Amino acid sequence: MIKAILIFNNHGKPRLIRFYQYFAEDMQQQIIRETFHLVSKRDDNVCNFLEGGSLIGGSDYKLIYRHYATLYFVFCVDSSESELGILDLIQVFVETLDKCFENVCELDLIFHMDKVHYILQEVVMGGMVLETNMNEIVAQVELQNRMEKSEVNQVI
Amino acid sequence: MPAVSKGDGMRGLAVFISDIRNCKSKEAEIKRINKELANIRSKFKGDKALDGYSKKKYVCKLLFIFLLGHDIDFGHMEAVNLLSSNKYTEKQIGYLFISVLVNSNSELIRLINNAIKNDLSSRNPTFMCLALHCIANVGSREMAEAFAGEIPRILVAGDTMDSVKQSAALCLLRLYKTSPDLVLMGEWTSRVVHLLNDQHMGVVTAAISLITCLSQKNPDEFKTCVSLAVSRLSRIVSSASTDLQDYTYYFVPAPWLSCKLLRLLQCYPPPEDGAVKGRLVECLETILNKAQEPPKSKKVQHSNAKNAILFEAISLIIHYDSEPNLLVRACNQLGQFLQHRETNLRYLALESMCTLASSEFSHEAVKTHIETVINALKTERDVSVRQRAADLLYAMCDRSNAKQIVAEMLSYLETADYSIREEMVLKVAILAEKYAVDYSWYVDTILNLIRIAGDYVSEEVWYRVIQIVINRDDVQGYAAKTVFEALQAPACHENMVKVGGYILGEFGNLIAGDPRSSPLVQFNLLHSKFHLCSVPTRALLLSAYIKFINLFPETKSTIQEVLRSDSQIRNSDVELQQRAVEYLKLSSIASTDVLATVLEEMPPFPERESSILAKLKKKKGPGAVSVNELEEGKREGGELNGGGERGDNSAIAASNASTPSPSADLLGLRTGPPVTAAAPSAGSLLVDVFSEAGVNDDGFLSSAPPSVVSEDPATPLPESNELLNKFVCKNNGVLFENQLLQIGIKSEYRQNLGRMYLFYGNKTSVQFITFTTTVTCPGELQSQLNVQSKPVEPLIEGGAQVQQVINIECLTDFSDAPLLNIKFRYGGALQNLTLKLPVTINKFFQPTEMASHDFFQRWKQLSLPQQEAQKIFKANHAMDTEVLKAKLLGLGMALLENVDPNPENFVCAGVIQTKAQQVGSLLRLEPNAQAQMYRLTVRSSKDTVSKRLCELLAEQF
């Protein structure tokens, strides 16, 4: 199960946080800080898996992450997930963002946090993988977009 | 065209975000946020009804503020309102807010459930998906109660859209995880299993997560999934890279689904049906073959996806552990990965090989990679990978390579990362003990360990070496000689001094014949370290000295001189002073015979589970060290100590080891506390647990009929009141702990409802059977509290932990605490103990903020004499303002600043929520630092509440 998905930038500023297991707000903040601390001090060409986070789930807990330009995408998972599979999933999510936003950058995530959430919801639901087919995901997002547009048009 | 419309967003939101980004300092940012929060709050509270768009905008702003790390304590109601909007975007943001900022506030949940119900029955697939998402993300019990019946129907209905099916599958999975008792699969089982055959790969992907979870819990009912999974897998594996179109990821057909299928198969033993098995073996072989083919793309995503499947296939092969041919191929494949240029693959190969090492078919094959693994330990740049290499070395170690592996680990320790040193030390200690053929090697290894990584050598490690030396005659002389040499180093670690002091005190005579280590030389060497050591070590050395007087009468006058010196006999530390006085007296009045009896060599230690193994296990968490391994450790340990009965607890061992001279007690000279306070409290607790509580001792005096006894099945432990008091101002922590069992507690309260999670941890390596717990409300508490506990698993494996949920409803105010009775069998003996559950009236407080004027007005209104309770008492803890504040906040009331004219005083206000009524309470605590006293006054609208609060609080400060 995916316990949490954290996206933060190189300075540790959170850009998206999504917890699939309940943690109180202050604990969430602590987890973000700890995770950033663990991930940010690692070189770029070491491995993408990491243990040692103490705050979620004890020993059955791994951080799987990818670093893209200014952003870290970190998935906190338990041992029921395949490590390489999660790496693929991060890639699928990022490629989808890139398609939806056209050359996604950090600013897109900041100003369209809600949209990023909606896209993520098409990939992961309640901590489990919902869909891995990028075309299907993009199709769902486009459908949402059309509904949004039609509402705007109604108002006008 | 981008799928996301960037232009049509909410302008106000974009402006706000830009403002925040333009803030030059953290303070400016906080100021801007507070301004915005005030604005939103006033908009929400205002008279003018907000339109959907504004609500959406404000809710979105709140989400953004939350992301920045600020608590959001309002807006939930507006979000709930948005759920019933018929505009998609408004509904969508409402659900998002609820999912991210879930608050199990029961009234809201009811409203949310209503909205979900409407959307589920709307037949609009997009709305249904939103609702299912919300259930899956919140997953509360109330939601399970409302929807667990409906969702399986949606999942298997023929006319449900694929995207809804996907969501329904994962939604059901979430509900099953939170409330398995409410999700009844029965009639749906076969149709859910057949989702594995669904045309739509997305549906299969979602369904397989559900099926895997259900299979783990009910393997028999779901075992038909095996053949379906095998045929699905076979179809994917044999398809060309273009067959599956969209589900082909970088030329690999459906990698995600393949991994999940292979995981599902790991829930079951190898298929019994020959045809199915043959097909599966074929699949596994194909996967292994594909690994050798040239890659179809140079992209890392291609090799990742391919290898994700390969690693899962290898896991399945290891899980079956029955096909020697496949096992060896798997091992060779991993061997290739050990030297791969991708760090991720090296990491995963080391990890998989660790499990492979425990299979009898492949253990030898794994061992052939020893040089590569040692090399990885030395040269990998990434600590995660080095850690895996150390784990693998530990797993592949056996008698044939123990010396080499231990030597490599020792040399690695000198440069190892701080984060893994302690674990490495434990591993070296365990391997050295487990595979010691000659004990001089063992002693050398442990002393080296102390020399290299003394700071990381825990007590358990040096206790253990002493236990082993004492139990084995053949190594004592060698040990004495080796520690003597080790102590000659100009700087040696304090742990070395401890071991040296203990061993020379016992066996120094074995090397005294050599003039280079004559008694006086030994003594002077030990004493030269004395002043550099901490108090416990000095205490140990003093005991070694008195043992010297017995072993070597010629050292008596020198040692007496030392004991008599002011720095000993007038030492400011009570323990050291007492030892010096007593030992001096003992050496001067006791005859040699008495002295020889009292200071006799320590008897062999009874055999027990290696405390080091227990420690490693604890460090790694349950599951990391298998029970097998522990058992094995025990067996090996038994051999090593020449057998002997087990059953002691290691805390007592520890106290023996660190208090090397029980002699002082024998004479009854000693009155002070022992050096290590580890044992006594645990010891006395044990007595309580082992005695069958409830059997009344005064049976022959008691004239009460037996029914009285059954009404009160057990008397709580004497210390349970104290345990209860520990939790008055906090909700989480360890409620109880003894040698066998640890009970942790986590609780949360809202209004008059509470939920408590109890975690029962088995600290031993043996399973607890017929584990039952009962919660009772004695006497009138029955009518005051409604307590419901879910049953717990009757079996707790060694080292495992089970959880129990207890729901509490406060009907009216109360003073007693519910009783928790725990019964289980451990190694045949029935254990029975009763504790008080830390449910106290203050848990149901709602804090109430009020201004000074209001406070005193309320205070005056509560002026009836019985409404007030007052206590004046002495401070039990330091009167630290911050600590006091924290405790008062933990109590659950609002701590009111600037209310009391005297700034030293604390005042609080709160309302206790019970089902029957609300009880307003005010509190005033007046510390008097000079007298170290407090005056505590509580006033509330109900006399029993004032009294109880006063009692509870008087114990806290």
C-alpha cells in the first residue's frame, strides 16, 4: 500500500501532500520534514529506495523517490509494493502531468494544486493503484476538463 | 492543447498564491495567511449567502494554506455543502477538501454520507467515481456501515462502467481493511474472482489489489483465483510487445499487472493441478529467458519495467522453494545484477538474495557470491546498498565462512556509517557466538568489537560475553590474558574496563603466575582506569577489588588503602561510598573462610535466550529476524553453555551481570539500592502477573458467597492507579510492560465519544495462545460509560503485535475507570492480569476560550459550596512553567492567558461532554514556588465532577 505521496521542491517546500493513512496535521508536517531531510542529502546517482524513515509504519516502510529538476516525488510505501513498479508509477504520473500541462514545471503545480490532485486521483485511490495506462488517465482528465468548460459556458 | 485549462482558473486564488510567493519573509507570509484566513472566516460567517463559485474558491484557498503547513479548523461545513452542488467542479473540490482534511467528526460524516449516497445512486459515472474516491480515502467505520453492502453490488453489476468498477474495487478494499467484519463477501466471492478475466485491463489492475488482500485473509475461499491468475499471466507473458496497446509500457506488456499477478500467487503454495503448474513454470522460465534477451529500448523505463517483473518472478520462485532448477537460475540472475551498473538493481539483488540464502537448495549457490558482496560492503557509495550487503553477509553466514565474514564486518565497522553501527555490532556479536568453534576466537572477536566500536556496544553484548566466559572453563584463562592485554592500551573504552574488571575479578588468578601479570600489576592496571570511568563502572571495579582481596591475599593492604582513601570512603556518590565502606569492613572483619564463601566464583548462568538476539529483533521490528532464527540461536546458545534450564528473564541476568558482587547482600550489610535498578520493578511485576489474580487469599475468612467473587473477577494490579494517573494528561504511550507483554495505547476523543487503540506486543519468542481480553465497567460505572471492545486475535506470535479497538461513549459523568482483564497462556502457564483503562472524565473536555471578565463572572456563578473542590498539596515534580502548561493543555481544557491578575497562576475552562448533559468546569492552579506547594481549585456545575477532577489533578503536579 502507498501510505503517502509527497512532492516537494529542492528547498523542502511542499507542493503536494497526500496521505492515505490517517496522521494528525502536526505529524504530517513532521513526516514531510523528515522525508525531505532523508532524501535531499542523497546524491542523484545513488539508488532510488531508502529506508530509515521512522515515522510511518516502522520497519515495513520504504521511501521510493525520483528527483526531477527542482522537484522530488516521494512515495512512501510498505513491503507489499514492488519497488521498481512504484518507480514506474512515479514516471507514469509525471509523464501524465507533462501531457496535461504541456511541459509541466513547478509553477504549474503551485498554481494548479487542485488539478494536480485530480490527476493523481486518476492514478492512485485510497493508497492503491487505480490505473497505469497513461492514455486512459489523460482521457479522464480531458473529460473533467470538458465538464468544467461546459459549466463556464453555461454561466456566460 | 493541454488537457488542463490553465486560463479558466480562479483569479482570486491565483492572486493569493502570487501574494504568498512574493512575501519576503516567513513573518510576512504568516501575516498574509492570517489575513486571508480572517477574510474567509468572515465570508463564511457572513449574512450574505455565498454562491458556489465563491465557496469553491475559498475552499481551494484553505487547501493551499493547509499545504503550506497551517492547521485548518474551519470550512468543513462549506465543503460539505459543495458536495450537494450539481456543478461538477464544485462537487469535485468539496470531495477533495474532505479527503485531504478528513475529520471524523460524527455529525459531518453523517452529512457527507448523505451526499455520497445521492451521488452513488445518481447513475452519473463521474459523480459515482467522486463518491467512491471519497469513501476510499476517508474509509471511516461509519462509511463502512453505510456502504459496505452497496459497493460489491456496484462492482459486479453488468451495466457498471469500467471506470466505476475500478473505483468500486479499490473502495471495497479500503473498507475491508478498516472494517473487515462489515464487508461480507460470501455470495460475491466467485464473481469478484472472475474480475481477473475482465476485458478491461484497468479493471483487472484494480481488482487484483482487492483479491490479493482478500486471499491473504481467506485463502481457501479465494483459491480459485490461482488458476485464473496463471492463465492471465501466461497470456500477458506470451504476448508480443504491441498486443496490449495502451497497457504496454516502454515495450513491456502490462508490467504493473504482471507484478501484481505474481504477488497474488505468492499468497498460495505451488498449484496442485499439474497443468496449471506446468503453465506457471513455463511463464517463470519465459520471464527468466527474457532477462537475457537484448533490450528493446535503451530507456531506463524499459529495463525498470522488465526487471520489476523479473524480481517478482524470482520472489515467487523463492516463495515456492521447490524447484531447484529455477532457484539456481534465479540465483545466477541475481548474481549478474550484483555487478550491474544500475544501483537500484544491485540494491534489489542484494535484498532478494537475502531471502534466497535461507533456502536449502540455493544456500550454497548464494555463498559463491561472497567476494562480490564483501566488495559491495567496502565500495558501494550508497549507504542503503551497503546496509543490504551487510544483511546479506549476515544471512549467508554459516560455520564454513563465519571467520571470514565476521572479520570483514569488523573491519567495515571501523568506517561504517553511524546509522548502522549499532545493528552491525549486534550482528557481529550474534554471528561470533552462533558459529564459535573455539572460544578464544569468540573472545577475541567481542573484545575487538569493543575496541573498534565501543560506543555502539550495548549492555547486552558485554553481558553476554561475560555469561559465556563464566559458563565455559576452557576459555577463562584465555579471556583473562586477553583482557589484561587489551587493558594495557593507553586509551581503552569504558566497556572494555567493565569486561576487564569483571573477568579479572573472577579469573585473574589464572594468569597471576606470570610475573608480568602478577596480582599487583593487575590491580594497578585496573585502578589506573578507575578515575576515568563513570559511577556504575567504578562500582563494578570496587567489587572486582574485593574479589582480588579474596583471590590474592597479598593485595589486601594495598586495596584496603585505596578503599580507605577519602575519595572512596567519603565519595559523594552514595553507592560508591557504601561499597567502599562495606567492602573495607568485610575485608577486615571476616575470616578467610567466610571471605572465600562470600566472594566465591560466580556460578554458571542458567541458559536463556540470547539477549542480543532479542535486542536485534526489537531493533529491526517483528518479522526482520524470523522466529526460526531465534529458536536456532537458542539452540546454539544451549550447546554453548552446556545446556541448563531456561525460563529466567534476561533482566535478572542483566542485574546479575552488572552487580558482580551479590555477596554484599548475603551479609545483609547492604541497605542501599542496587547499582542497576533494572530488575527490581520488573521482578515485582512478574510476581503479580504470575499469580492467578482473582483467587482471594482471605478465602477462609471471607463469608461472602462465591457470586461476589465472580462479579469482581479480578482485582487490578496494585500499580494500576499509578498507571492510570500517567494518562490523565496524555492520550498515547505505554500503558503496561513486563517481561512478556507490552501494552501500548493510542486514544482520541471527540465530544462524548472516544476511541482507544490498544496494542498488545508479545515480547517473547514464544506464541501466546488463547489470548483474550475483557473490558468491564464495575459497579455504577456500567450506567455511566458505554464501552465496546472488538475481540482480539486469540494467538499472538512471538515478537508480534495485535491491535484492539475500544469504543467509548460517556453517558454521564463518572469517577471510576473501566477494568481491562487479560488472560493468555504462555508456555503452558495461564497469565492473568487486570489493569485500569485510562479513561478519565477529563478526556471528554471541550476547551472553552473566554475573556477575563467572563471567566470571573462564571466563577462567581458557581459559588455553591458543593460546586467547589479544593486541594492544597506538595509539588511532586519540578515547578516548571512550560511543563505545567503542557500538562494543563493535555488535560483538555483551554488554558486562558491574561485572565488571572497574578501571572504565576493558571486558569482553565472547559465543558465536559456527556450524553446526558454538559458540565462546565473552571480551574485555577496557584503555584507557590517558595513553599513548593500548589493550591488547586475546581468549580463545576456538578459536585461529583469538581471532586473527581480535583483528585485526578492533584496527582499530576
